[in-house]
Amino acid sequence: VQGFNGLYFIALLERGQREFTYYRKGSAATSLGTEDVDVGYIAGAGMLHLSGITQAISPSARQATLRAAQIARSHGVRVSYDPNLRLQLWSLAEAREALEELLPYVDILLPSAPQETEQLVGARSPEEAIRYFWSKGIDTVAVKLGESGCMVGAEGKMAGLGAIAPRGVMDTTGAGDVFNGAFRS
């Protein structure tokens, strides 16, 4: 893959929130395509995790993401997916379309609420989001609620789990990524 490494700057705001400025257009990641997807590597994986950010950075990266999910499904590899809605990268209509095309291949969905789930599927509560994604065939849905923890839906049941931040929230950068990496259904 040709190109430079992407770059982003993070500005910390109040209560641990942040704002990103990206320098990614034309980066190596944006040139990712279906020809870069390694069938053998995915087929031998224990799980494949995908992000809406990869789908958003270029049309070819979006196609590669879908292809990776299709390969995983055809080889019995579980797929987890975080929509990671970033409207500075694409339109809401494009994000919704990309979500819907990927859902048939997803086993574990890891969206954030309330803003992301409301914008993407009109769900006004975590429970409503879980029911929506269950109706789309997703086995496990873990809705991230920031400092309020999460709501997990699996096997027809839902349970809320509180967040642990004994010293308060200092910086939320990477919090969703850490959650995704640690989550097991």
C-alpha cells in the first residue's frame, strides 16, 4: 500500500471529552482495497473486528471492510463491529448504508449511545437499539454509554453494567477501543 501515515491531533475538552483534527486524506490507509484483504489470515483468525472509520475513509476501504466480513463469515470466524460514526468523514446517509450492508456478517455489535444509535437507526434508548439490532440478526449487542457504563443484550436478555472510574474521567480518548478490545460475549 502506497502513501503516508495518517495523523490526527487531539484536543482535550472538559470532563475528559475530546475533539479530533485529522490529516488522513491520501494516506496509505485510504488506499486499502479488496486486493489487500488476506483470505488465509482472516480464515485463521479467532475473531475479526471492524470499524466504521475504515469504511468511511475511502470507497475502496469500505469495499475491503465488507469483503473481510464476508470472508470471515464464510470461514466461521466471528465478526465484531463498532460503527464509530464520524460525520466529518462521510455523510449520515453513507454511514447508514455502510452499516446496513455489513450487518448480515456481524455477530457482535458495539455501538455508542445515545447520539450514534439515534443517528444511525433512530433508537432513543439502549434497549431500543439492542432490539433493533437483534431484529437484524445480531447475536450480541453491547451499547456503550460512556460514563454510565453499557447495556449488553445477548441470548434474548439485557443487562446494564456500570462504569468504573474511581478517580473520575480524565481523557476519553481510546475508551471505546479499550472497551471493544476487552469485550467478550
